[in-house]
Amino acid sequence: MIRRNIWFKTLTLFLVETGIAFSVILLGLYIRFPKYLGSILIDQRGIYKIALTTLVCQFIFYLFDLYDVSKPRLRRELLTDIFQAVGVALLILGLTFVLRPTLLLGYEQEIEGVGIARTGNGVPVIALILALLLMTVWRLGIHWILRNPKLGDWILVVGTDKLAREVAHEALLRRDLGYKVAGYVAEDAGLVGTELISESNSSNNGPIIFSRKVLGTVNDLNRIVQEQKIDRVVVALQDRRGRMPVDQLLKIRLQGQAAIEEGTALYENLTGKINVEMLRPSWIIFSGGSKRGTFWGVIRRLFNLVVALIAILVSLPFALLAAIAIKLDSPGPIFYTQERVGKNGRTFKIIKFRSMRQDAEKDGAQWATERDPRITRIGNFLRKTRIDEIPQFLNILLGDMSFVGPRAERPVFVEQLTEQIPFYSQRHLVEPGLTGWAQVNYGYGSSVEDAVQKLQYDLYYIKNVSLLFDIWIMFKTIKVVLFGYGR
């Protein structure tokens, strides 16, 4: 339900802002060339130029995460992102028009002895001013509406332990989704009236702290739902044996007073990951979904083959340059092969451009760190740009890997992590990927704790895997490559 809500809001933002970008450019042309607007749009193919300019602007907005409606963002951060995105879009369009003047929006006329003269003075400036004004008003308006206490769904959390506080915290972080937390319901009467505090370090501005009161006990559940006008009751009890207020929840559900939702499911939908500390085997077994048959496998394999072949052709010049740079930078082979664990625990040899010294593992297998001293000068660049992973297109062609999936780990680390982390072996239910949901959502991993965080994203991907989800992750990977974060 929440994921559909996110997709709907994302699509709405995209369509409205596509209309805004298209309209301000059109208005700029009208203000500058009112008499020649029809000729510019039709005869001089201005309509296609406007569409191209709009597409560039929308792509820049995407790169600045302005269409990630689930991302926690303060008002000042929103304004900063808008101004930066518009500025970058203007810079890129300016460079494009300098390099290709024929794409400049304006009026073209033939002058005898001179040829075609193009006039576009004023159109970009007018469009920029209008775009900044309209985008700012629109975004701030949406921001205010979604955070208005009178609108959206009020949530009541049943439970007071770690799961309950984390679910409430994630909902409060994402108030732009329209969720408000009224408070908690406890089992212990002694907690009534207590402020429960939750904290996270998910902001560059320091820890984010929320507090909400315990409004009553589970015996008061029906009364609290009615008095607080609750829209959604979230059951977030880590241990439910003999503790679930079944009768009251049934009454609320059957009388239509509020929707009932499981805490782990809400946490999953809000964060895009599955919390392994709160996970029970039964939740995975009965979580829904259907058997993925032969047809799904054929379509996924065909998609990987076609994209891999295209990627090999496109990346060939970069691969040749990388090979030369590696050879000149340090002694050793150009390629590096290593045993990794694939689908169903089957091992295979992964192929990469060498980014470390030849003697990098003379002391045995080690976790790679963010500023690993074993990485060569050119290797650091290759890793940041992910050029070192170009040879893995061959692994995809061979069927060892997919474009999207959990990161392929080394057997020694898989054995270690399987013993330490519950459900770790479940990540091998699908092919490992060149990129993945964990890679685009979590930074560099160099410890067991990082492996736990990445596993939570991997489990979410495995549970929700689809071709559309794969394509979405591949688009998000573009941002990882361009801005240099992730793994």
C-alpha cells in the first residue's frame, strides 16, 4: 500500500513538473517572440527542442533525488536542492547550446549573404526565473500540505520496545508521505504518560530525535482509536505470544474504525529494507508472492543478455583506456579473477580490472576498506567510477551473474557471515548482481555490521524482485556512478 502511494506521488511530481518545465519554456518563447511563436514551434521544430530541454531538466532533478519522495528532507534542504538542480540544468543546457547552436530555442531567419541567423536572447533567463518561482511555490506547497497535521494518516503504535520505536521513528522521518504518529500503546500501565524517545543519525545535520507519549494500555486500545481519530493501528510487538490484543484488534478491524498493519511490514515499506533483528522465519514463509516460473527466468535471462551485449559495445573504449592505464600504473596483470559465491551457493570466478597491488592479499583474505592502502592510484579512480567492474559483463553473458542482485561475496566471508548473521544464506536465492538494491542504498561496507545493513536491503530485493524493480535500480546506479557514493 505504501509503496503504491510512493509511486503515485512520484509520478504526480514528475508529471506536474514536466508540465511546469515545458510551460515556462513555452512562455519564455511567447514573451520574447510573440509574433513568431507558431513558426518557431512548428516550422523550426521548436516543440522538439522544448521536449529535449524538459527531458534534461527532469533528469537533473532525478539526479538530485527530487523525485525520491521517501527521502527525509527539511524545508531548507528542499530549497537548496531545487536551486542547485535548476543551476546545474542551466549550466548543462548552456554548454549544449554553445556546442550545438542548432538546439537553441529562438527565432531563425535567413539573411541574404549571411545564411541562417538564430536569435534566442532572453528565453533562457525568462524560463529560469519562471521555473525557479513556480517550482519553489509548488514544492513548498506540497511540502506544507503533506506535513499538515490535519491531513494524512494518524498512526497508533501497539508496543513500546525496539521494534515499536524504530517503526515510529521511520514514519516520523518521512512525514512527506503523509503519516503522523499519535503515540504508543503499552502493556505495562506504569508506562502510560511516559515520553518514548527515538534517535537516528540519518541526517548530515546531526542526530534526529523524536519523542511520542504512551497514550494508554492495550486494554484502552478501542477508546484511544476513537478519541484520537486513528487511521492506522500498527502492531509492533517483538514477542507476540500471549500478548496480542486479538479481541480489540478484531473489533477495530471488523467495525472499520482503522486499518490494522504489522510493524515489520510497515518498516519494510518505509525503509526499503527488512530488519533481520526483528524477523521471524514465518514472516518470510507467509509474506506472499508467487512462484517464479520458467517464463520469468527466460525473460530475466534475455534482458541480461541484451543489456550486457549493448554494455560491452558501449564500454569498449573505456575498457581499452583502463587496460592501458593499469599496465602503466603498476606491475601485474590487467585483469583480476577471484572466487565468489553465486546463486544457490555455487561458486564461480568473477572477472574485474585489477585495482589493487599484485601482492594485496599476501597475508590472506581481508575486508576492503574505503581508503584501502592496497588500492593503486588508477585503481582508486576505477573503483569510484565502477570502470573496474566492466569485465563482469562477461560473467553476466556466462550466466554467473545478473545485472541486478546481491553483491557476490567471497566464500571465506560467506562462511563467516552465515554463522554470525541470521538469514544471510537467503541472499543466494537469486543470482548476484553487478549492482543491487543494497549497493545503491548503502555506502561502502567493511565490517560485519555493514554486512547486516546490506543484507536487510538484499532481503527486501529478493522478496520484491521484478524486471521493473531491476530497471529502477539500474537508473539509481547512474547516480551512484556520477556522484561517487555507494559500493
